[in-house]
Amino acid sequence: MTFDAITPDRVPALLRAMPKAELHIHIEGSLEPELIFRLAQRNGIALPYPSVAALRAAYAFTDLQSFLDVYYAGASVLVCEDDFFDMGMAYFARAAADRVVHAELFFDPQTHTGRGVAFATVIGGLSRACAQATAAYGIDASLIMCFLRHLSEAAAFATLEQALPYRDNFIGVGLDSGERGNPPEKFARVFARCGELGLHRVAHAGEEGPPAYIEAALDVLHAERIDHGVRCTEDPALVARLARDRVPLTVCPLSNVKLCVYPDLAHHPLARLLDAGIRATVNSDDPAYFGGYVSQNFVDAFAALPLTARDAYTLARNGFEASFATDDRKRGWVGQLDAVFA
């Protein structure tokens, strides 16, 4: 490929046109305020915000926890299977517009079962949406069940037991929610059990937590991908390890700025991660709350950082190669990517 022939003015269009995999998307974090209010009305739920505008005004986060407070309030409108289906389909419509061809969606069952919604309701609606995404948009979609790390490992084990009758409906497990004070070691045994069950394992680490959390996610949880991982830059030995072992990082630039991990995108380490040989990918995290879906993350990051058309190709290809899809599917998507850059 002749990347040098691609002039900088062409890059934004390429970023939007190229096929993408999204590996770090919390489906509950795709709930736009308009849909929150529509579901609240359908389910007779009173929200603590008088209007869509008032809810959007609450999106001035100072850290991860301030976001989670609003995030859990928004999720309270999800009650029946159709709510979860509608939420999934709203995301897939936006993903299709962004040329996402493969998505591995995080979902947080404990957010819902803790308020009396049955696990079957959650997985039923989301599984139906994933199947419909293929029929409606040609998007290959899978589910990854996340454990909330501010809860106990016993609670995670209980959730795993609830999930096992639906084992065919999800491909892996993850670890999310408040990172501070909740190290990966807290969930060592439940992740070991998930490994025995043949589930893929990923974990949030190195967003607000220190680089040591990234190491623990790899060494204790045996995570195959690290979600975020951006604070690895504070430990040169860890950076070298991640590059050497080809550990994928599912990086979310707009999220990192919105949650004050970095003051702005110009300070974001995405370009440095690529320069170090790390297998970085670009994703949207909780796009309804953080100001953009995956294409917007690409466009805004490239506008702020010294990134090139070659970097765009590398990031997109990394997304496919780091996915849990079959090798045949990966080759097909890389072929589509090659055609865009030809």
C-alpha cells in the first residue's frame, strides 16, 4: 500500500469510510438521553432530570465515579426484554453508519439483576439485537459479560452461575466499573473458573488504576486484552512487555478526556503507543456520555495528534486482529480494509 500518496486532507474521509471492529463498547453506555426518556415513559419511571437537556447538562464528569453515578441512573430505565433490544438496535444503527463490521459488546448484568431484572431478560434482549444486527446491517456481533469490580468476587461468582444456562449467548467475560481500590487480584478465582469454561477474558486496567493493575490483569486474570491500558506509559518496562507480547489495548480517546485522565486529546498517548509498537485499537467506550461514537474518536484523535494514514490502517487492522472472531472473518475484513486504502 502506498500510504505516502495519501494526503492529510484525505485522512478524515478514510477514517469514516474504513471498516472497523469495536472491541470496547459498554452497551448501557450507548443509551442516548432521548432513548432514556422514551424508555422511562414506557415503563412509568420518574427520572431525577426534568428534560433531555438537563440530563445532558449532567455529563460534566470530574472522574470515573462521577460518570458511573449518572450511568447507573440512566440504566434504571431498562426493565423488560424489549428495552434491552431497543438499546442494542439503537447502537447498531449508529455503528453501521460508522462502518463497524464487527462489535464485541460489554454488558453489565449486575447493574440490572441488582434491581430485580432477571438475567434472562437482559441476555434475551441483547442476544436478539445481536442477531438482528447481522440481518439488518451486516454487523457481526458478540457479547462479553462484565463483572462490576466494586462488588465482591462472591457476587461475580453468583452472576456467573446465573449466566451459565446462557453460555452460548456470550463469548467472554470482562471486568469494569470503579478501578480505584479494586485491583484485578480481587477476582482471581472467578476469572480462573471462566478460563476453565473456555470463556475469553478481558479486563479494564490502567485507566485510573496504576500500571501494576495492567500487570495483574495479565498475570493473575490471564486477560487476553487490556481495556484502556493507557497508563502503561508510566512504566517503560511494561510498555516494552506489551509491545513484545503483542497485547492488544482497547483505547478510548474521547472517554479518557471526558473522565479527566488527560486534559485534552493533544496530551493523549495514542501516537506514542503506536510508536512503541503496542497493538492499540480505537473504540468509543460509553459513546452517549463521552461525546462520540467510534468514527468520531478516530477523527478527533487524528485531528489532535501526529497520526497518519498508515496509523489509521494499523489501528483498524489491529482491531480486527485483536478481536475474538474466526481467522476467516478477520481475513475478510482486512481485505475490505485493504480495498479502502488501495
